[in-house]
Amino acid sequence: MDLAHWAAKHRRSILFLVLLLALSGLLAASKLPVALFPHVDFPRVVVSVEAGDRPADQMAIMVTRKIEQTVRSVPGVVNLRSTTSRGSAEISINFAWGDDMVSAMLLVDSALNQILPELPLGTKFSVRRMDPTVFPVTAYSLTSSTESLVALRDIGEFQLIPLLSSINGVAKVVVVGGEKTEYRILISPEKLAALTLTFADVAQVITASNTLQAVGRLEEHYKLFLMLSDTRIQSLQTLKDTVIRSGDDGLVRLSDVAEIDVTTSPQWTNVTADGKNAVLFQIYQQPAGNSVQIVDDIKGKIANFRDKLPKDITLSNWYDQSELITEAGKSVRDAIAIGIVLAALVLLVFLRSVKITLIAIVIVPAVLATTVLLLTLLKMSFNIMTLGGMAAAVGLIVDDAIVMIEHVVRRLRENKGNTALTVRKAAIEFTKPLTGSSAATVIIFAPLAFLSGVTGAFFKALSMTMASSLVISFLLAWLAVPLIAEHLLTLKDAEKEDNGKIFKAILSLYKKIMNRMFLKPWLVLVGVLPIIFVGYYSYHQVGSGFMPQMDEGGFILDYVAPASTSLAETDRLLQQIEQIIQQNPNVDTYSRRTGLQLGGGLTEANEGDFFIRLTGFPRPNIQVIMDDLRTDIELNVPGVEVEMALLMEDLIGDLTAVPQPIEIKLYGDDQQALLNTAPEIARLISNITGVVDIKDGLVPSGDAINITVDRDKAALEGVDPQYITQQLNTWFSGDITTQVQQGLKLIDVRLWIPAKNRRNIDSIENIWIQASDGHQFPLKRIAKVTLATGQVQISRDNLKRMVPVTARITGRDLGSTIAEIKSQITQSGLLTNDQYYELGGLYKQQQIAFKGLIQVFISALALVFLLLLFLYEDFAIAIAIIVSPLLAMPAVFVGLWLTGIELNITAIMGMTMILGIVTEVSIFYFSEYQALCQQGLKQQNALLDAGLNRLRPITMTTVAAILALLPLALALGQGSAMQQPLAIAIIAGLLVQIPIVTIVTPLIYRALSTVLKRH
């Protein structure tokens, strides 16, 4: 009582503190960063390597393998994976979760710099660490029917990048697409030969004629002057007038031997937006940036910038991550508001007092606001996980307030004396059960702190939010609710009728049932066994997945044209796909990259991706739209393979190296046999229902033209192979000899030959090579020209050769699909004796997540049992209580099965929470039972009276929690699908909570106590 009197004495200061915390939380909410996902340091570093255009097998030996062996020795490396293509490679290096990824990236970068001298000359690499900001936060396109792509790119690079980079939270602005200006010198090989000049001679002259160099300093008139020698090329005419030879016979200018013009550099990529050639600029945020605020600031800058653009230029937004974040936030806000209103109605029906209902309900916003303040102190953000955690916690917050206010009101109606004293006694009396029940729900989140992988990365934010809100809820229910009740409740409130006619009838029925059960306890099996059997059946009917599928308002469409398809032909095929996309009424806008990818990665000229943004609701489900587009494309554009992925699925896939749900990693010692087996496996799984977007893992890098130089013949002509290579490079690629400054730009000067001399394959062997002594000879005299089929990309997993067969799933769950794939591969006999396979992709992430969550569930079970022993020091009570949530688990599977929800990591989180929720209610029951025993009641009477006394608050808390979670279970609004499985799992468990806790658990306890007494 001392504590109760102390709290009552300081009522004003305590309630003011609560108000202050709530107001501070509201203020913090306006400043808390808003993002789609929690900030996560994924333990993955990606190394991208460029080393010319050497063949894939040579690239693997000379570059990839050396890099793999080097980075494998970096401290903390868990495993690595590489993909090698013609002239390029990508190495994915995985570290342990929780490692300092900035340090890891620097260690990898340092190791690569040490080995760089051993790699082929000209090898370049970049190192980047992966996090959820790998995708842009927003992106725009620039299109025009009159302005050139050069002008559009200049606007992006020299106006928009400086404009948007100044916004707080922006990490970088990347301009994609468009064209670059260059001076092109098409030099005549015949004229050059007549003057006995070589390409190298002309290149040297051009470079020497374009210099700006300090030549000294001069002091005069008390000043120090810097002397500059300026021979820079100032214009096209200056370039044309460049003297390449002078002598007795006059001057030879560059224009005498070449055609010189201003044009654009060769393009091996293409970018469009809504069917028009475009320049895209993508804005990426800092890892801890406020996504919504960043996008709002960008929109403000863009709105002001539009007026400065020529009228013909269209500036369009084709991706905006903040829309999903905002809509998800609104959905959660509405779910919380609806949940509070529904819970209030429950209290009003049961307690029939507006005043008492308000006391319980006012706690909810106070708890949520204080939780926001705590999130701010923990440097967290508003995101799908934290907002979902707050919405899911509403029912549990209401529970705490309900049981406390109900107990206070019951004591007031029993003792109609001093109201203040009765309230204080009731609060002290209820401290132990409230503490134990709150601890039971909070303690289940403790094992999640040790959960790693994708699940731990995302769900730690949810669990921390819920645990924080429940701790705050306990404190307010324990301190604030009694203080408010003491101030507001009067004897008149206590004199109101306790139970209505309906609930009195329910209590009477409950009494009859329990009396019969005490006589024949085996009758409880009549109710329990059917639930267990139906739950067992449902478990085998429920599909399993990884993350819930969420309609994010857009998706990625990856495509691959046949190997060696030119950029022009690929573009022609993609224009047909664009027509299909444009004809779909559900498509709002789209952008397309060819030779590039939105998330980066190795990309050839015949592949790329679309980002397709859909119209707002109402419209069909995103999966239906994706299936329709896939069918239309496969039917009308058969030469192009497409693959579609939801944004979150693609993001998680990119962060974990493999975006596909299905990945069959084939290993074997015989490389050719492995390449033969992969297509057979792909054909095998193509017959499985629901498996789409199948890739056999054989990605050809395109055909090549091999020019094999005979060293002996070359020596007889007075040239070496390196000289021939340089000549051929100038002939077919051109040499960038120098750069000309033009305002803010540096324009390349490319030395090349006319297109007529490099038009087709037949012209190659007729190229005239000029030796250093001036004589000429055709290339065919010293070299042989042959066509070579393109080599496939080489994939390696932990230094071992591997071929990945990948696929996606539509209209089916991941678990059953993989089970059928395993069965088909086993029965097929396609794998030879030295071949084996492993499953990767999102399925592997699912298995890691499930294993971790099962460990969390078992750990939570053990902790809850320990708590129960600590509270009661009675094995019979502890075992009876711990059995009650386990009996609710079959109902969870039934709920998932009936609603068509997969058993995924969110649903398993809901199952884990049921463990705490049902235990919490059981603690209320047994605390009442112990109090009645202390008053001298016999066991059977105490068990019955405990049920009669606790049936109303248990019913209120259960119904209120179900209704509070109902908006989440119905997935009302965009982004709400993430928490839907969690809400359904909890609701399904709550539906059987009342009979389990009030009927089954007392009978189990009675039987156990009898058995334990005998022993």
C-alpha cells in the first residue's frame, strides 16, 4: 500500500509526465525518418571487374580466379560467388551478419589493390556494399520530340545533378541513357598511306596540338605571373586546320586526309520511357535518410525547375518509393484508428460506462506516442516493420488497460466504501498478475535479438517496436490507469449492474459445463481432439512461403533476347513488348533499360529490364496483371525471354545475390556434362504447375570474330602482334586521342576510319596494315579471320564451377513447388554419378529463416516456462499454462488454411506471439485461482470461481484484441499485406483462447496436481 499511497500523492506529477511523454512522442513523430524498410547492413560486398573484351574462359583464369583466391583470405568472409562473362566479372562476397560492413568493404578494396599489378593491364574494379538503398528512392525521365538526346543528357548531368545533390539525405544522382557529343575524325587509310603516315602519327600530332601547360613564372611590377602555353583545340575548324605534316612541299592539314565532324559516341545501351528515347535520372538516398522528406524536397526542386525547361521537354516521374511508404503509413494509421474504435465498442458493451471505456482507451494513443519517442532515442525509423508492430500491438495494449480497469471496477462493486482506498488496494492486488502477464508477452521477443539473416534484419525492428510498446503499456496500465480511475470513478459508477442478462446466461452455462467436466474430465477430449486433428490436416494443406507478397504498385520485368542479338534488333523486339505494355489499361507509366539494369549487375546489349508502374486502386491484383503480361509477351514476342518480380522480392534477391525463389545449383567435375544437364533440368521443371520464367543458367556472351595473327608472318612484314592489335583497335573501335573542353564538358576526339571500310565481316581480312617502314599489306597475309560461337557465362560458388537453373512461381506456394522439384529431379535420373545439386535462391533464405524462427519459438517456450515457475513455483500450474498456447497452435493452421495465407515468416511471428498472448490470459486466470485458494476455497470451487470471475475480462480482452487486429487481417490498403499473415495467425489463436484457458487448462491442472501429489 505504501507504493499506492505514494503514487496517489504524486498523481499530478505522474500523469503530467505521461502527458509530457505522449506530447514529446507526437513531436518526435514529425521528425522521425520515414523509409520503406528498416536500415539493414546486409553482409554482402559486390566487386565488379572490367578487363577489356577477353573471352569468358580466359577472363575466369586470368582475373576472376585470382580475385576469388585473394578475397577468400579477407578476415570474416563466409562464402563467395562469381559470374564471369566476356571481359567482365562480378564477385559476390558474403560476411557474417552483424559484421562491420564498412570495414569489410575497405578490406576487400585493399586486397584487390594489392593484387591489381598481377591482373591484365587496364583492369578496373569497383567495390560496393549492399543495403536497401541499392534501388533509387525516386526516378524521373526526360523526353522530347525536338531536343537531341545529347541536350537531354546535358540537362541531367549539368543542371539536375547539382540541383538535386544539394538535398539533405541524397547520396547520389545517376543519369542513365542519352548520348554524348564527340569530334569524330574519319581518316582515309589510302591518303594516310600515300603520305607514309600511320594512325599513331596522326594521334600523336592531335594530342600534342591540344595542351594547356604551365611553362614558368615571371615577376614584373611587383606581381608574380603564371605563364601558360595554350595550344588547345577551340573549335571544329581549329581541329580541321591542325597540321599533321610540314615540309618543302607545303603543309598537310588534318582535313586533307580525313572527314571531321561533330557527332555522338557509339552507343551499346538504350533507354526509353513510355515508348520514347529518354534520359533517366535516378536519385539514391543515404542509408539513414528520410525517404518521404527526400522525395518531397525533390518534388519541390523539380517543380521550380520545370519552368526553366524548354516547353517541348517532358519531365516525368516513373518511380516513387515514397508513395508506397505513405500509403502503407496511411493503411497502418487507419488500422490503428479502426482497431481502437472497435475495442472501445467492446468495452462499452461489456462495461456499459462511457467513463470507464475512455479511461481504458485513452491509454492506447499515450502508449503509441511514447513508443515513437523511444524509437527516436533508439535511432529507428517509421517503416513497414515498425508501423506494423505498432498496429499489431494495439490489441495487446488495450488488453493491459482492460484487465486493470475491469479489476478495479469489480473491486469497487464488491466494496462500496472508500473509493480511493479500494482503487489503490485493487491496483496493488493486481500488480503481480499484470507484471507476470506483461512479462510473458515481452519475454517472447528476447530470442529475436539473436536471430540473424533476412528475418532478423527485418523483424528485429517489428519485435523491438512491439516489445517497447508492451513495456510502456504495462507501466501506464499499472500507474496511470488506477490514478485516473481514482480521480474519475465514483460510487455511482460502482453501483451500476455488473453483468447483463446475456452474460449472466453465459456464466450460468459455463458453471454447468465446468461442473460436468469436473465429474467426467475425459469429455474435454471431445473438444480438443477434433481441433488437433483438423489442425494437423490444415498444416499439410497450408502452403509455405518466404515473405508475404505485397502489391507495391509496380514491378520489374527482366528480359533477354537471343544471344548475339544486336542492339538495334533487340530494340525492335522490345518495341513490340512496349506496345503490349501500353495497351494494358492498368499500366500508368514505365521505363526501359537495354544493356543496363535498375539494380546494376552484369548486362549484355541483348538484355535489360523494364520498371512498370501501375495505376492506383481499384484495379486487378498485381499478380494477375503480371501473369496477363507474361502470357501476351510469350505469345506475341516468342524470341524474348521475360522474368517478372515484385519490387520487394527483387530487392531482397539483389541484396542476397539471387532474386529468384527457385535456384537449382548444379555441380560436377565434367564441365561439358554440366552444361548438357542444365537444359534438361530446366525442361524437367517447366512441366511443373506454377513454375514460370525458367532459365537454364547457360547465358551465352554473344558470338565473336577471332583474328588469329601468325607471329612468324607478322615478323617477316616487320610488325609485332601488339602493333597489329593497336591497328585493329583504331580500325574498328577508334582511338580517343584527346579531349576538348567546351564549357563544363570535356568532348572526346575519336580517330577512326570511314564506315565503308568496316562494314561487314568480309572486309576484315582485306584491311591494309601499314608497317613502320611505310609499306602496306592486307591483314589476310598474316592473320586468319574465323567466327566463334559465344561462350557461356561462367558461374562459380566457393571456387567450384556451378550452373544455376532458376525459375519463379505464380499461383502456388514455394514449399510444395520445391517439394515437387526435388521429387522430379530424384526420379528423373538426369544427374550423373559425379553431379549433385543444392537449392539456393529465396528458398534457401526461407529455410534459414524457418530454422531460426523455430529456434526462437522453442527458446520463447523455455523462457515462458521459466517465468511461470518463478511466478508460481508449481510445476502443475506451469505445465498447464504452457500447454494452453500449444493447444491454440492447431487453430492457427486452420486459420491460415481457410484464408488461403501461406505459412511464411510473418505467420510464424504471429504463432510465436500467440505463445505469449495465451499465456498472459492464463496467468490472469491462475492468479485469481491462487487468491481464492488463499481465502480458503477448495481446489474445485476455486477453479470454478476463478473462471466465473475472469470470464468477463478474458472475453473482453480476446474480443477487443481480435477486433483491433481485424483491419490488419483484412489487409485494407496498400502495404498492409506484410502484417496480414501475422494478424490472421494471432486472430485464429485468439478464437480458441477462451475455451482453452477457462475450461481445458483448469482440467489439465487439476489432473496434473493430482498426479504430482501422488508422487
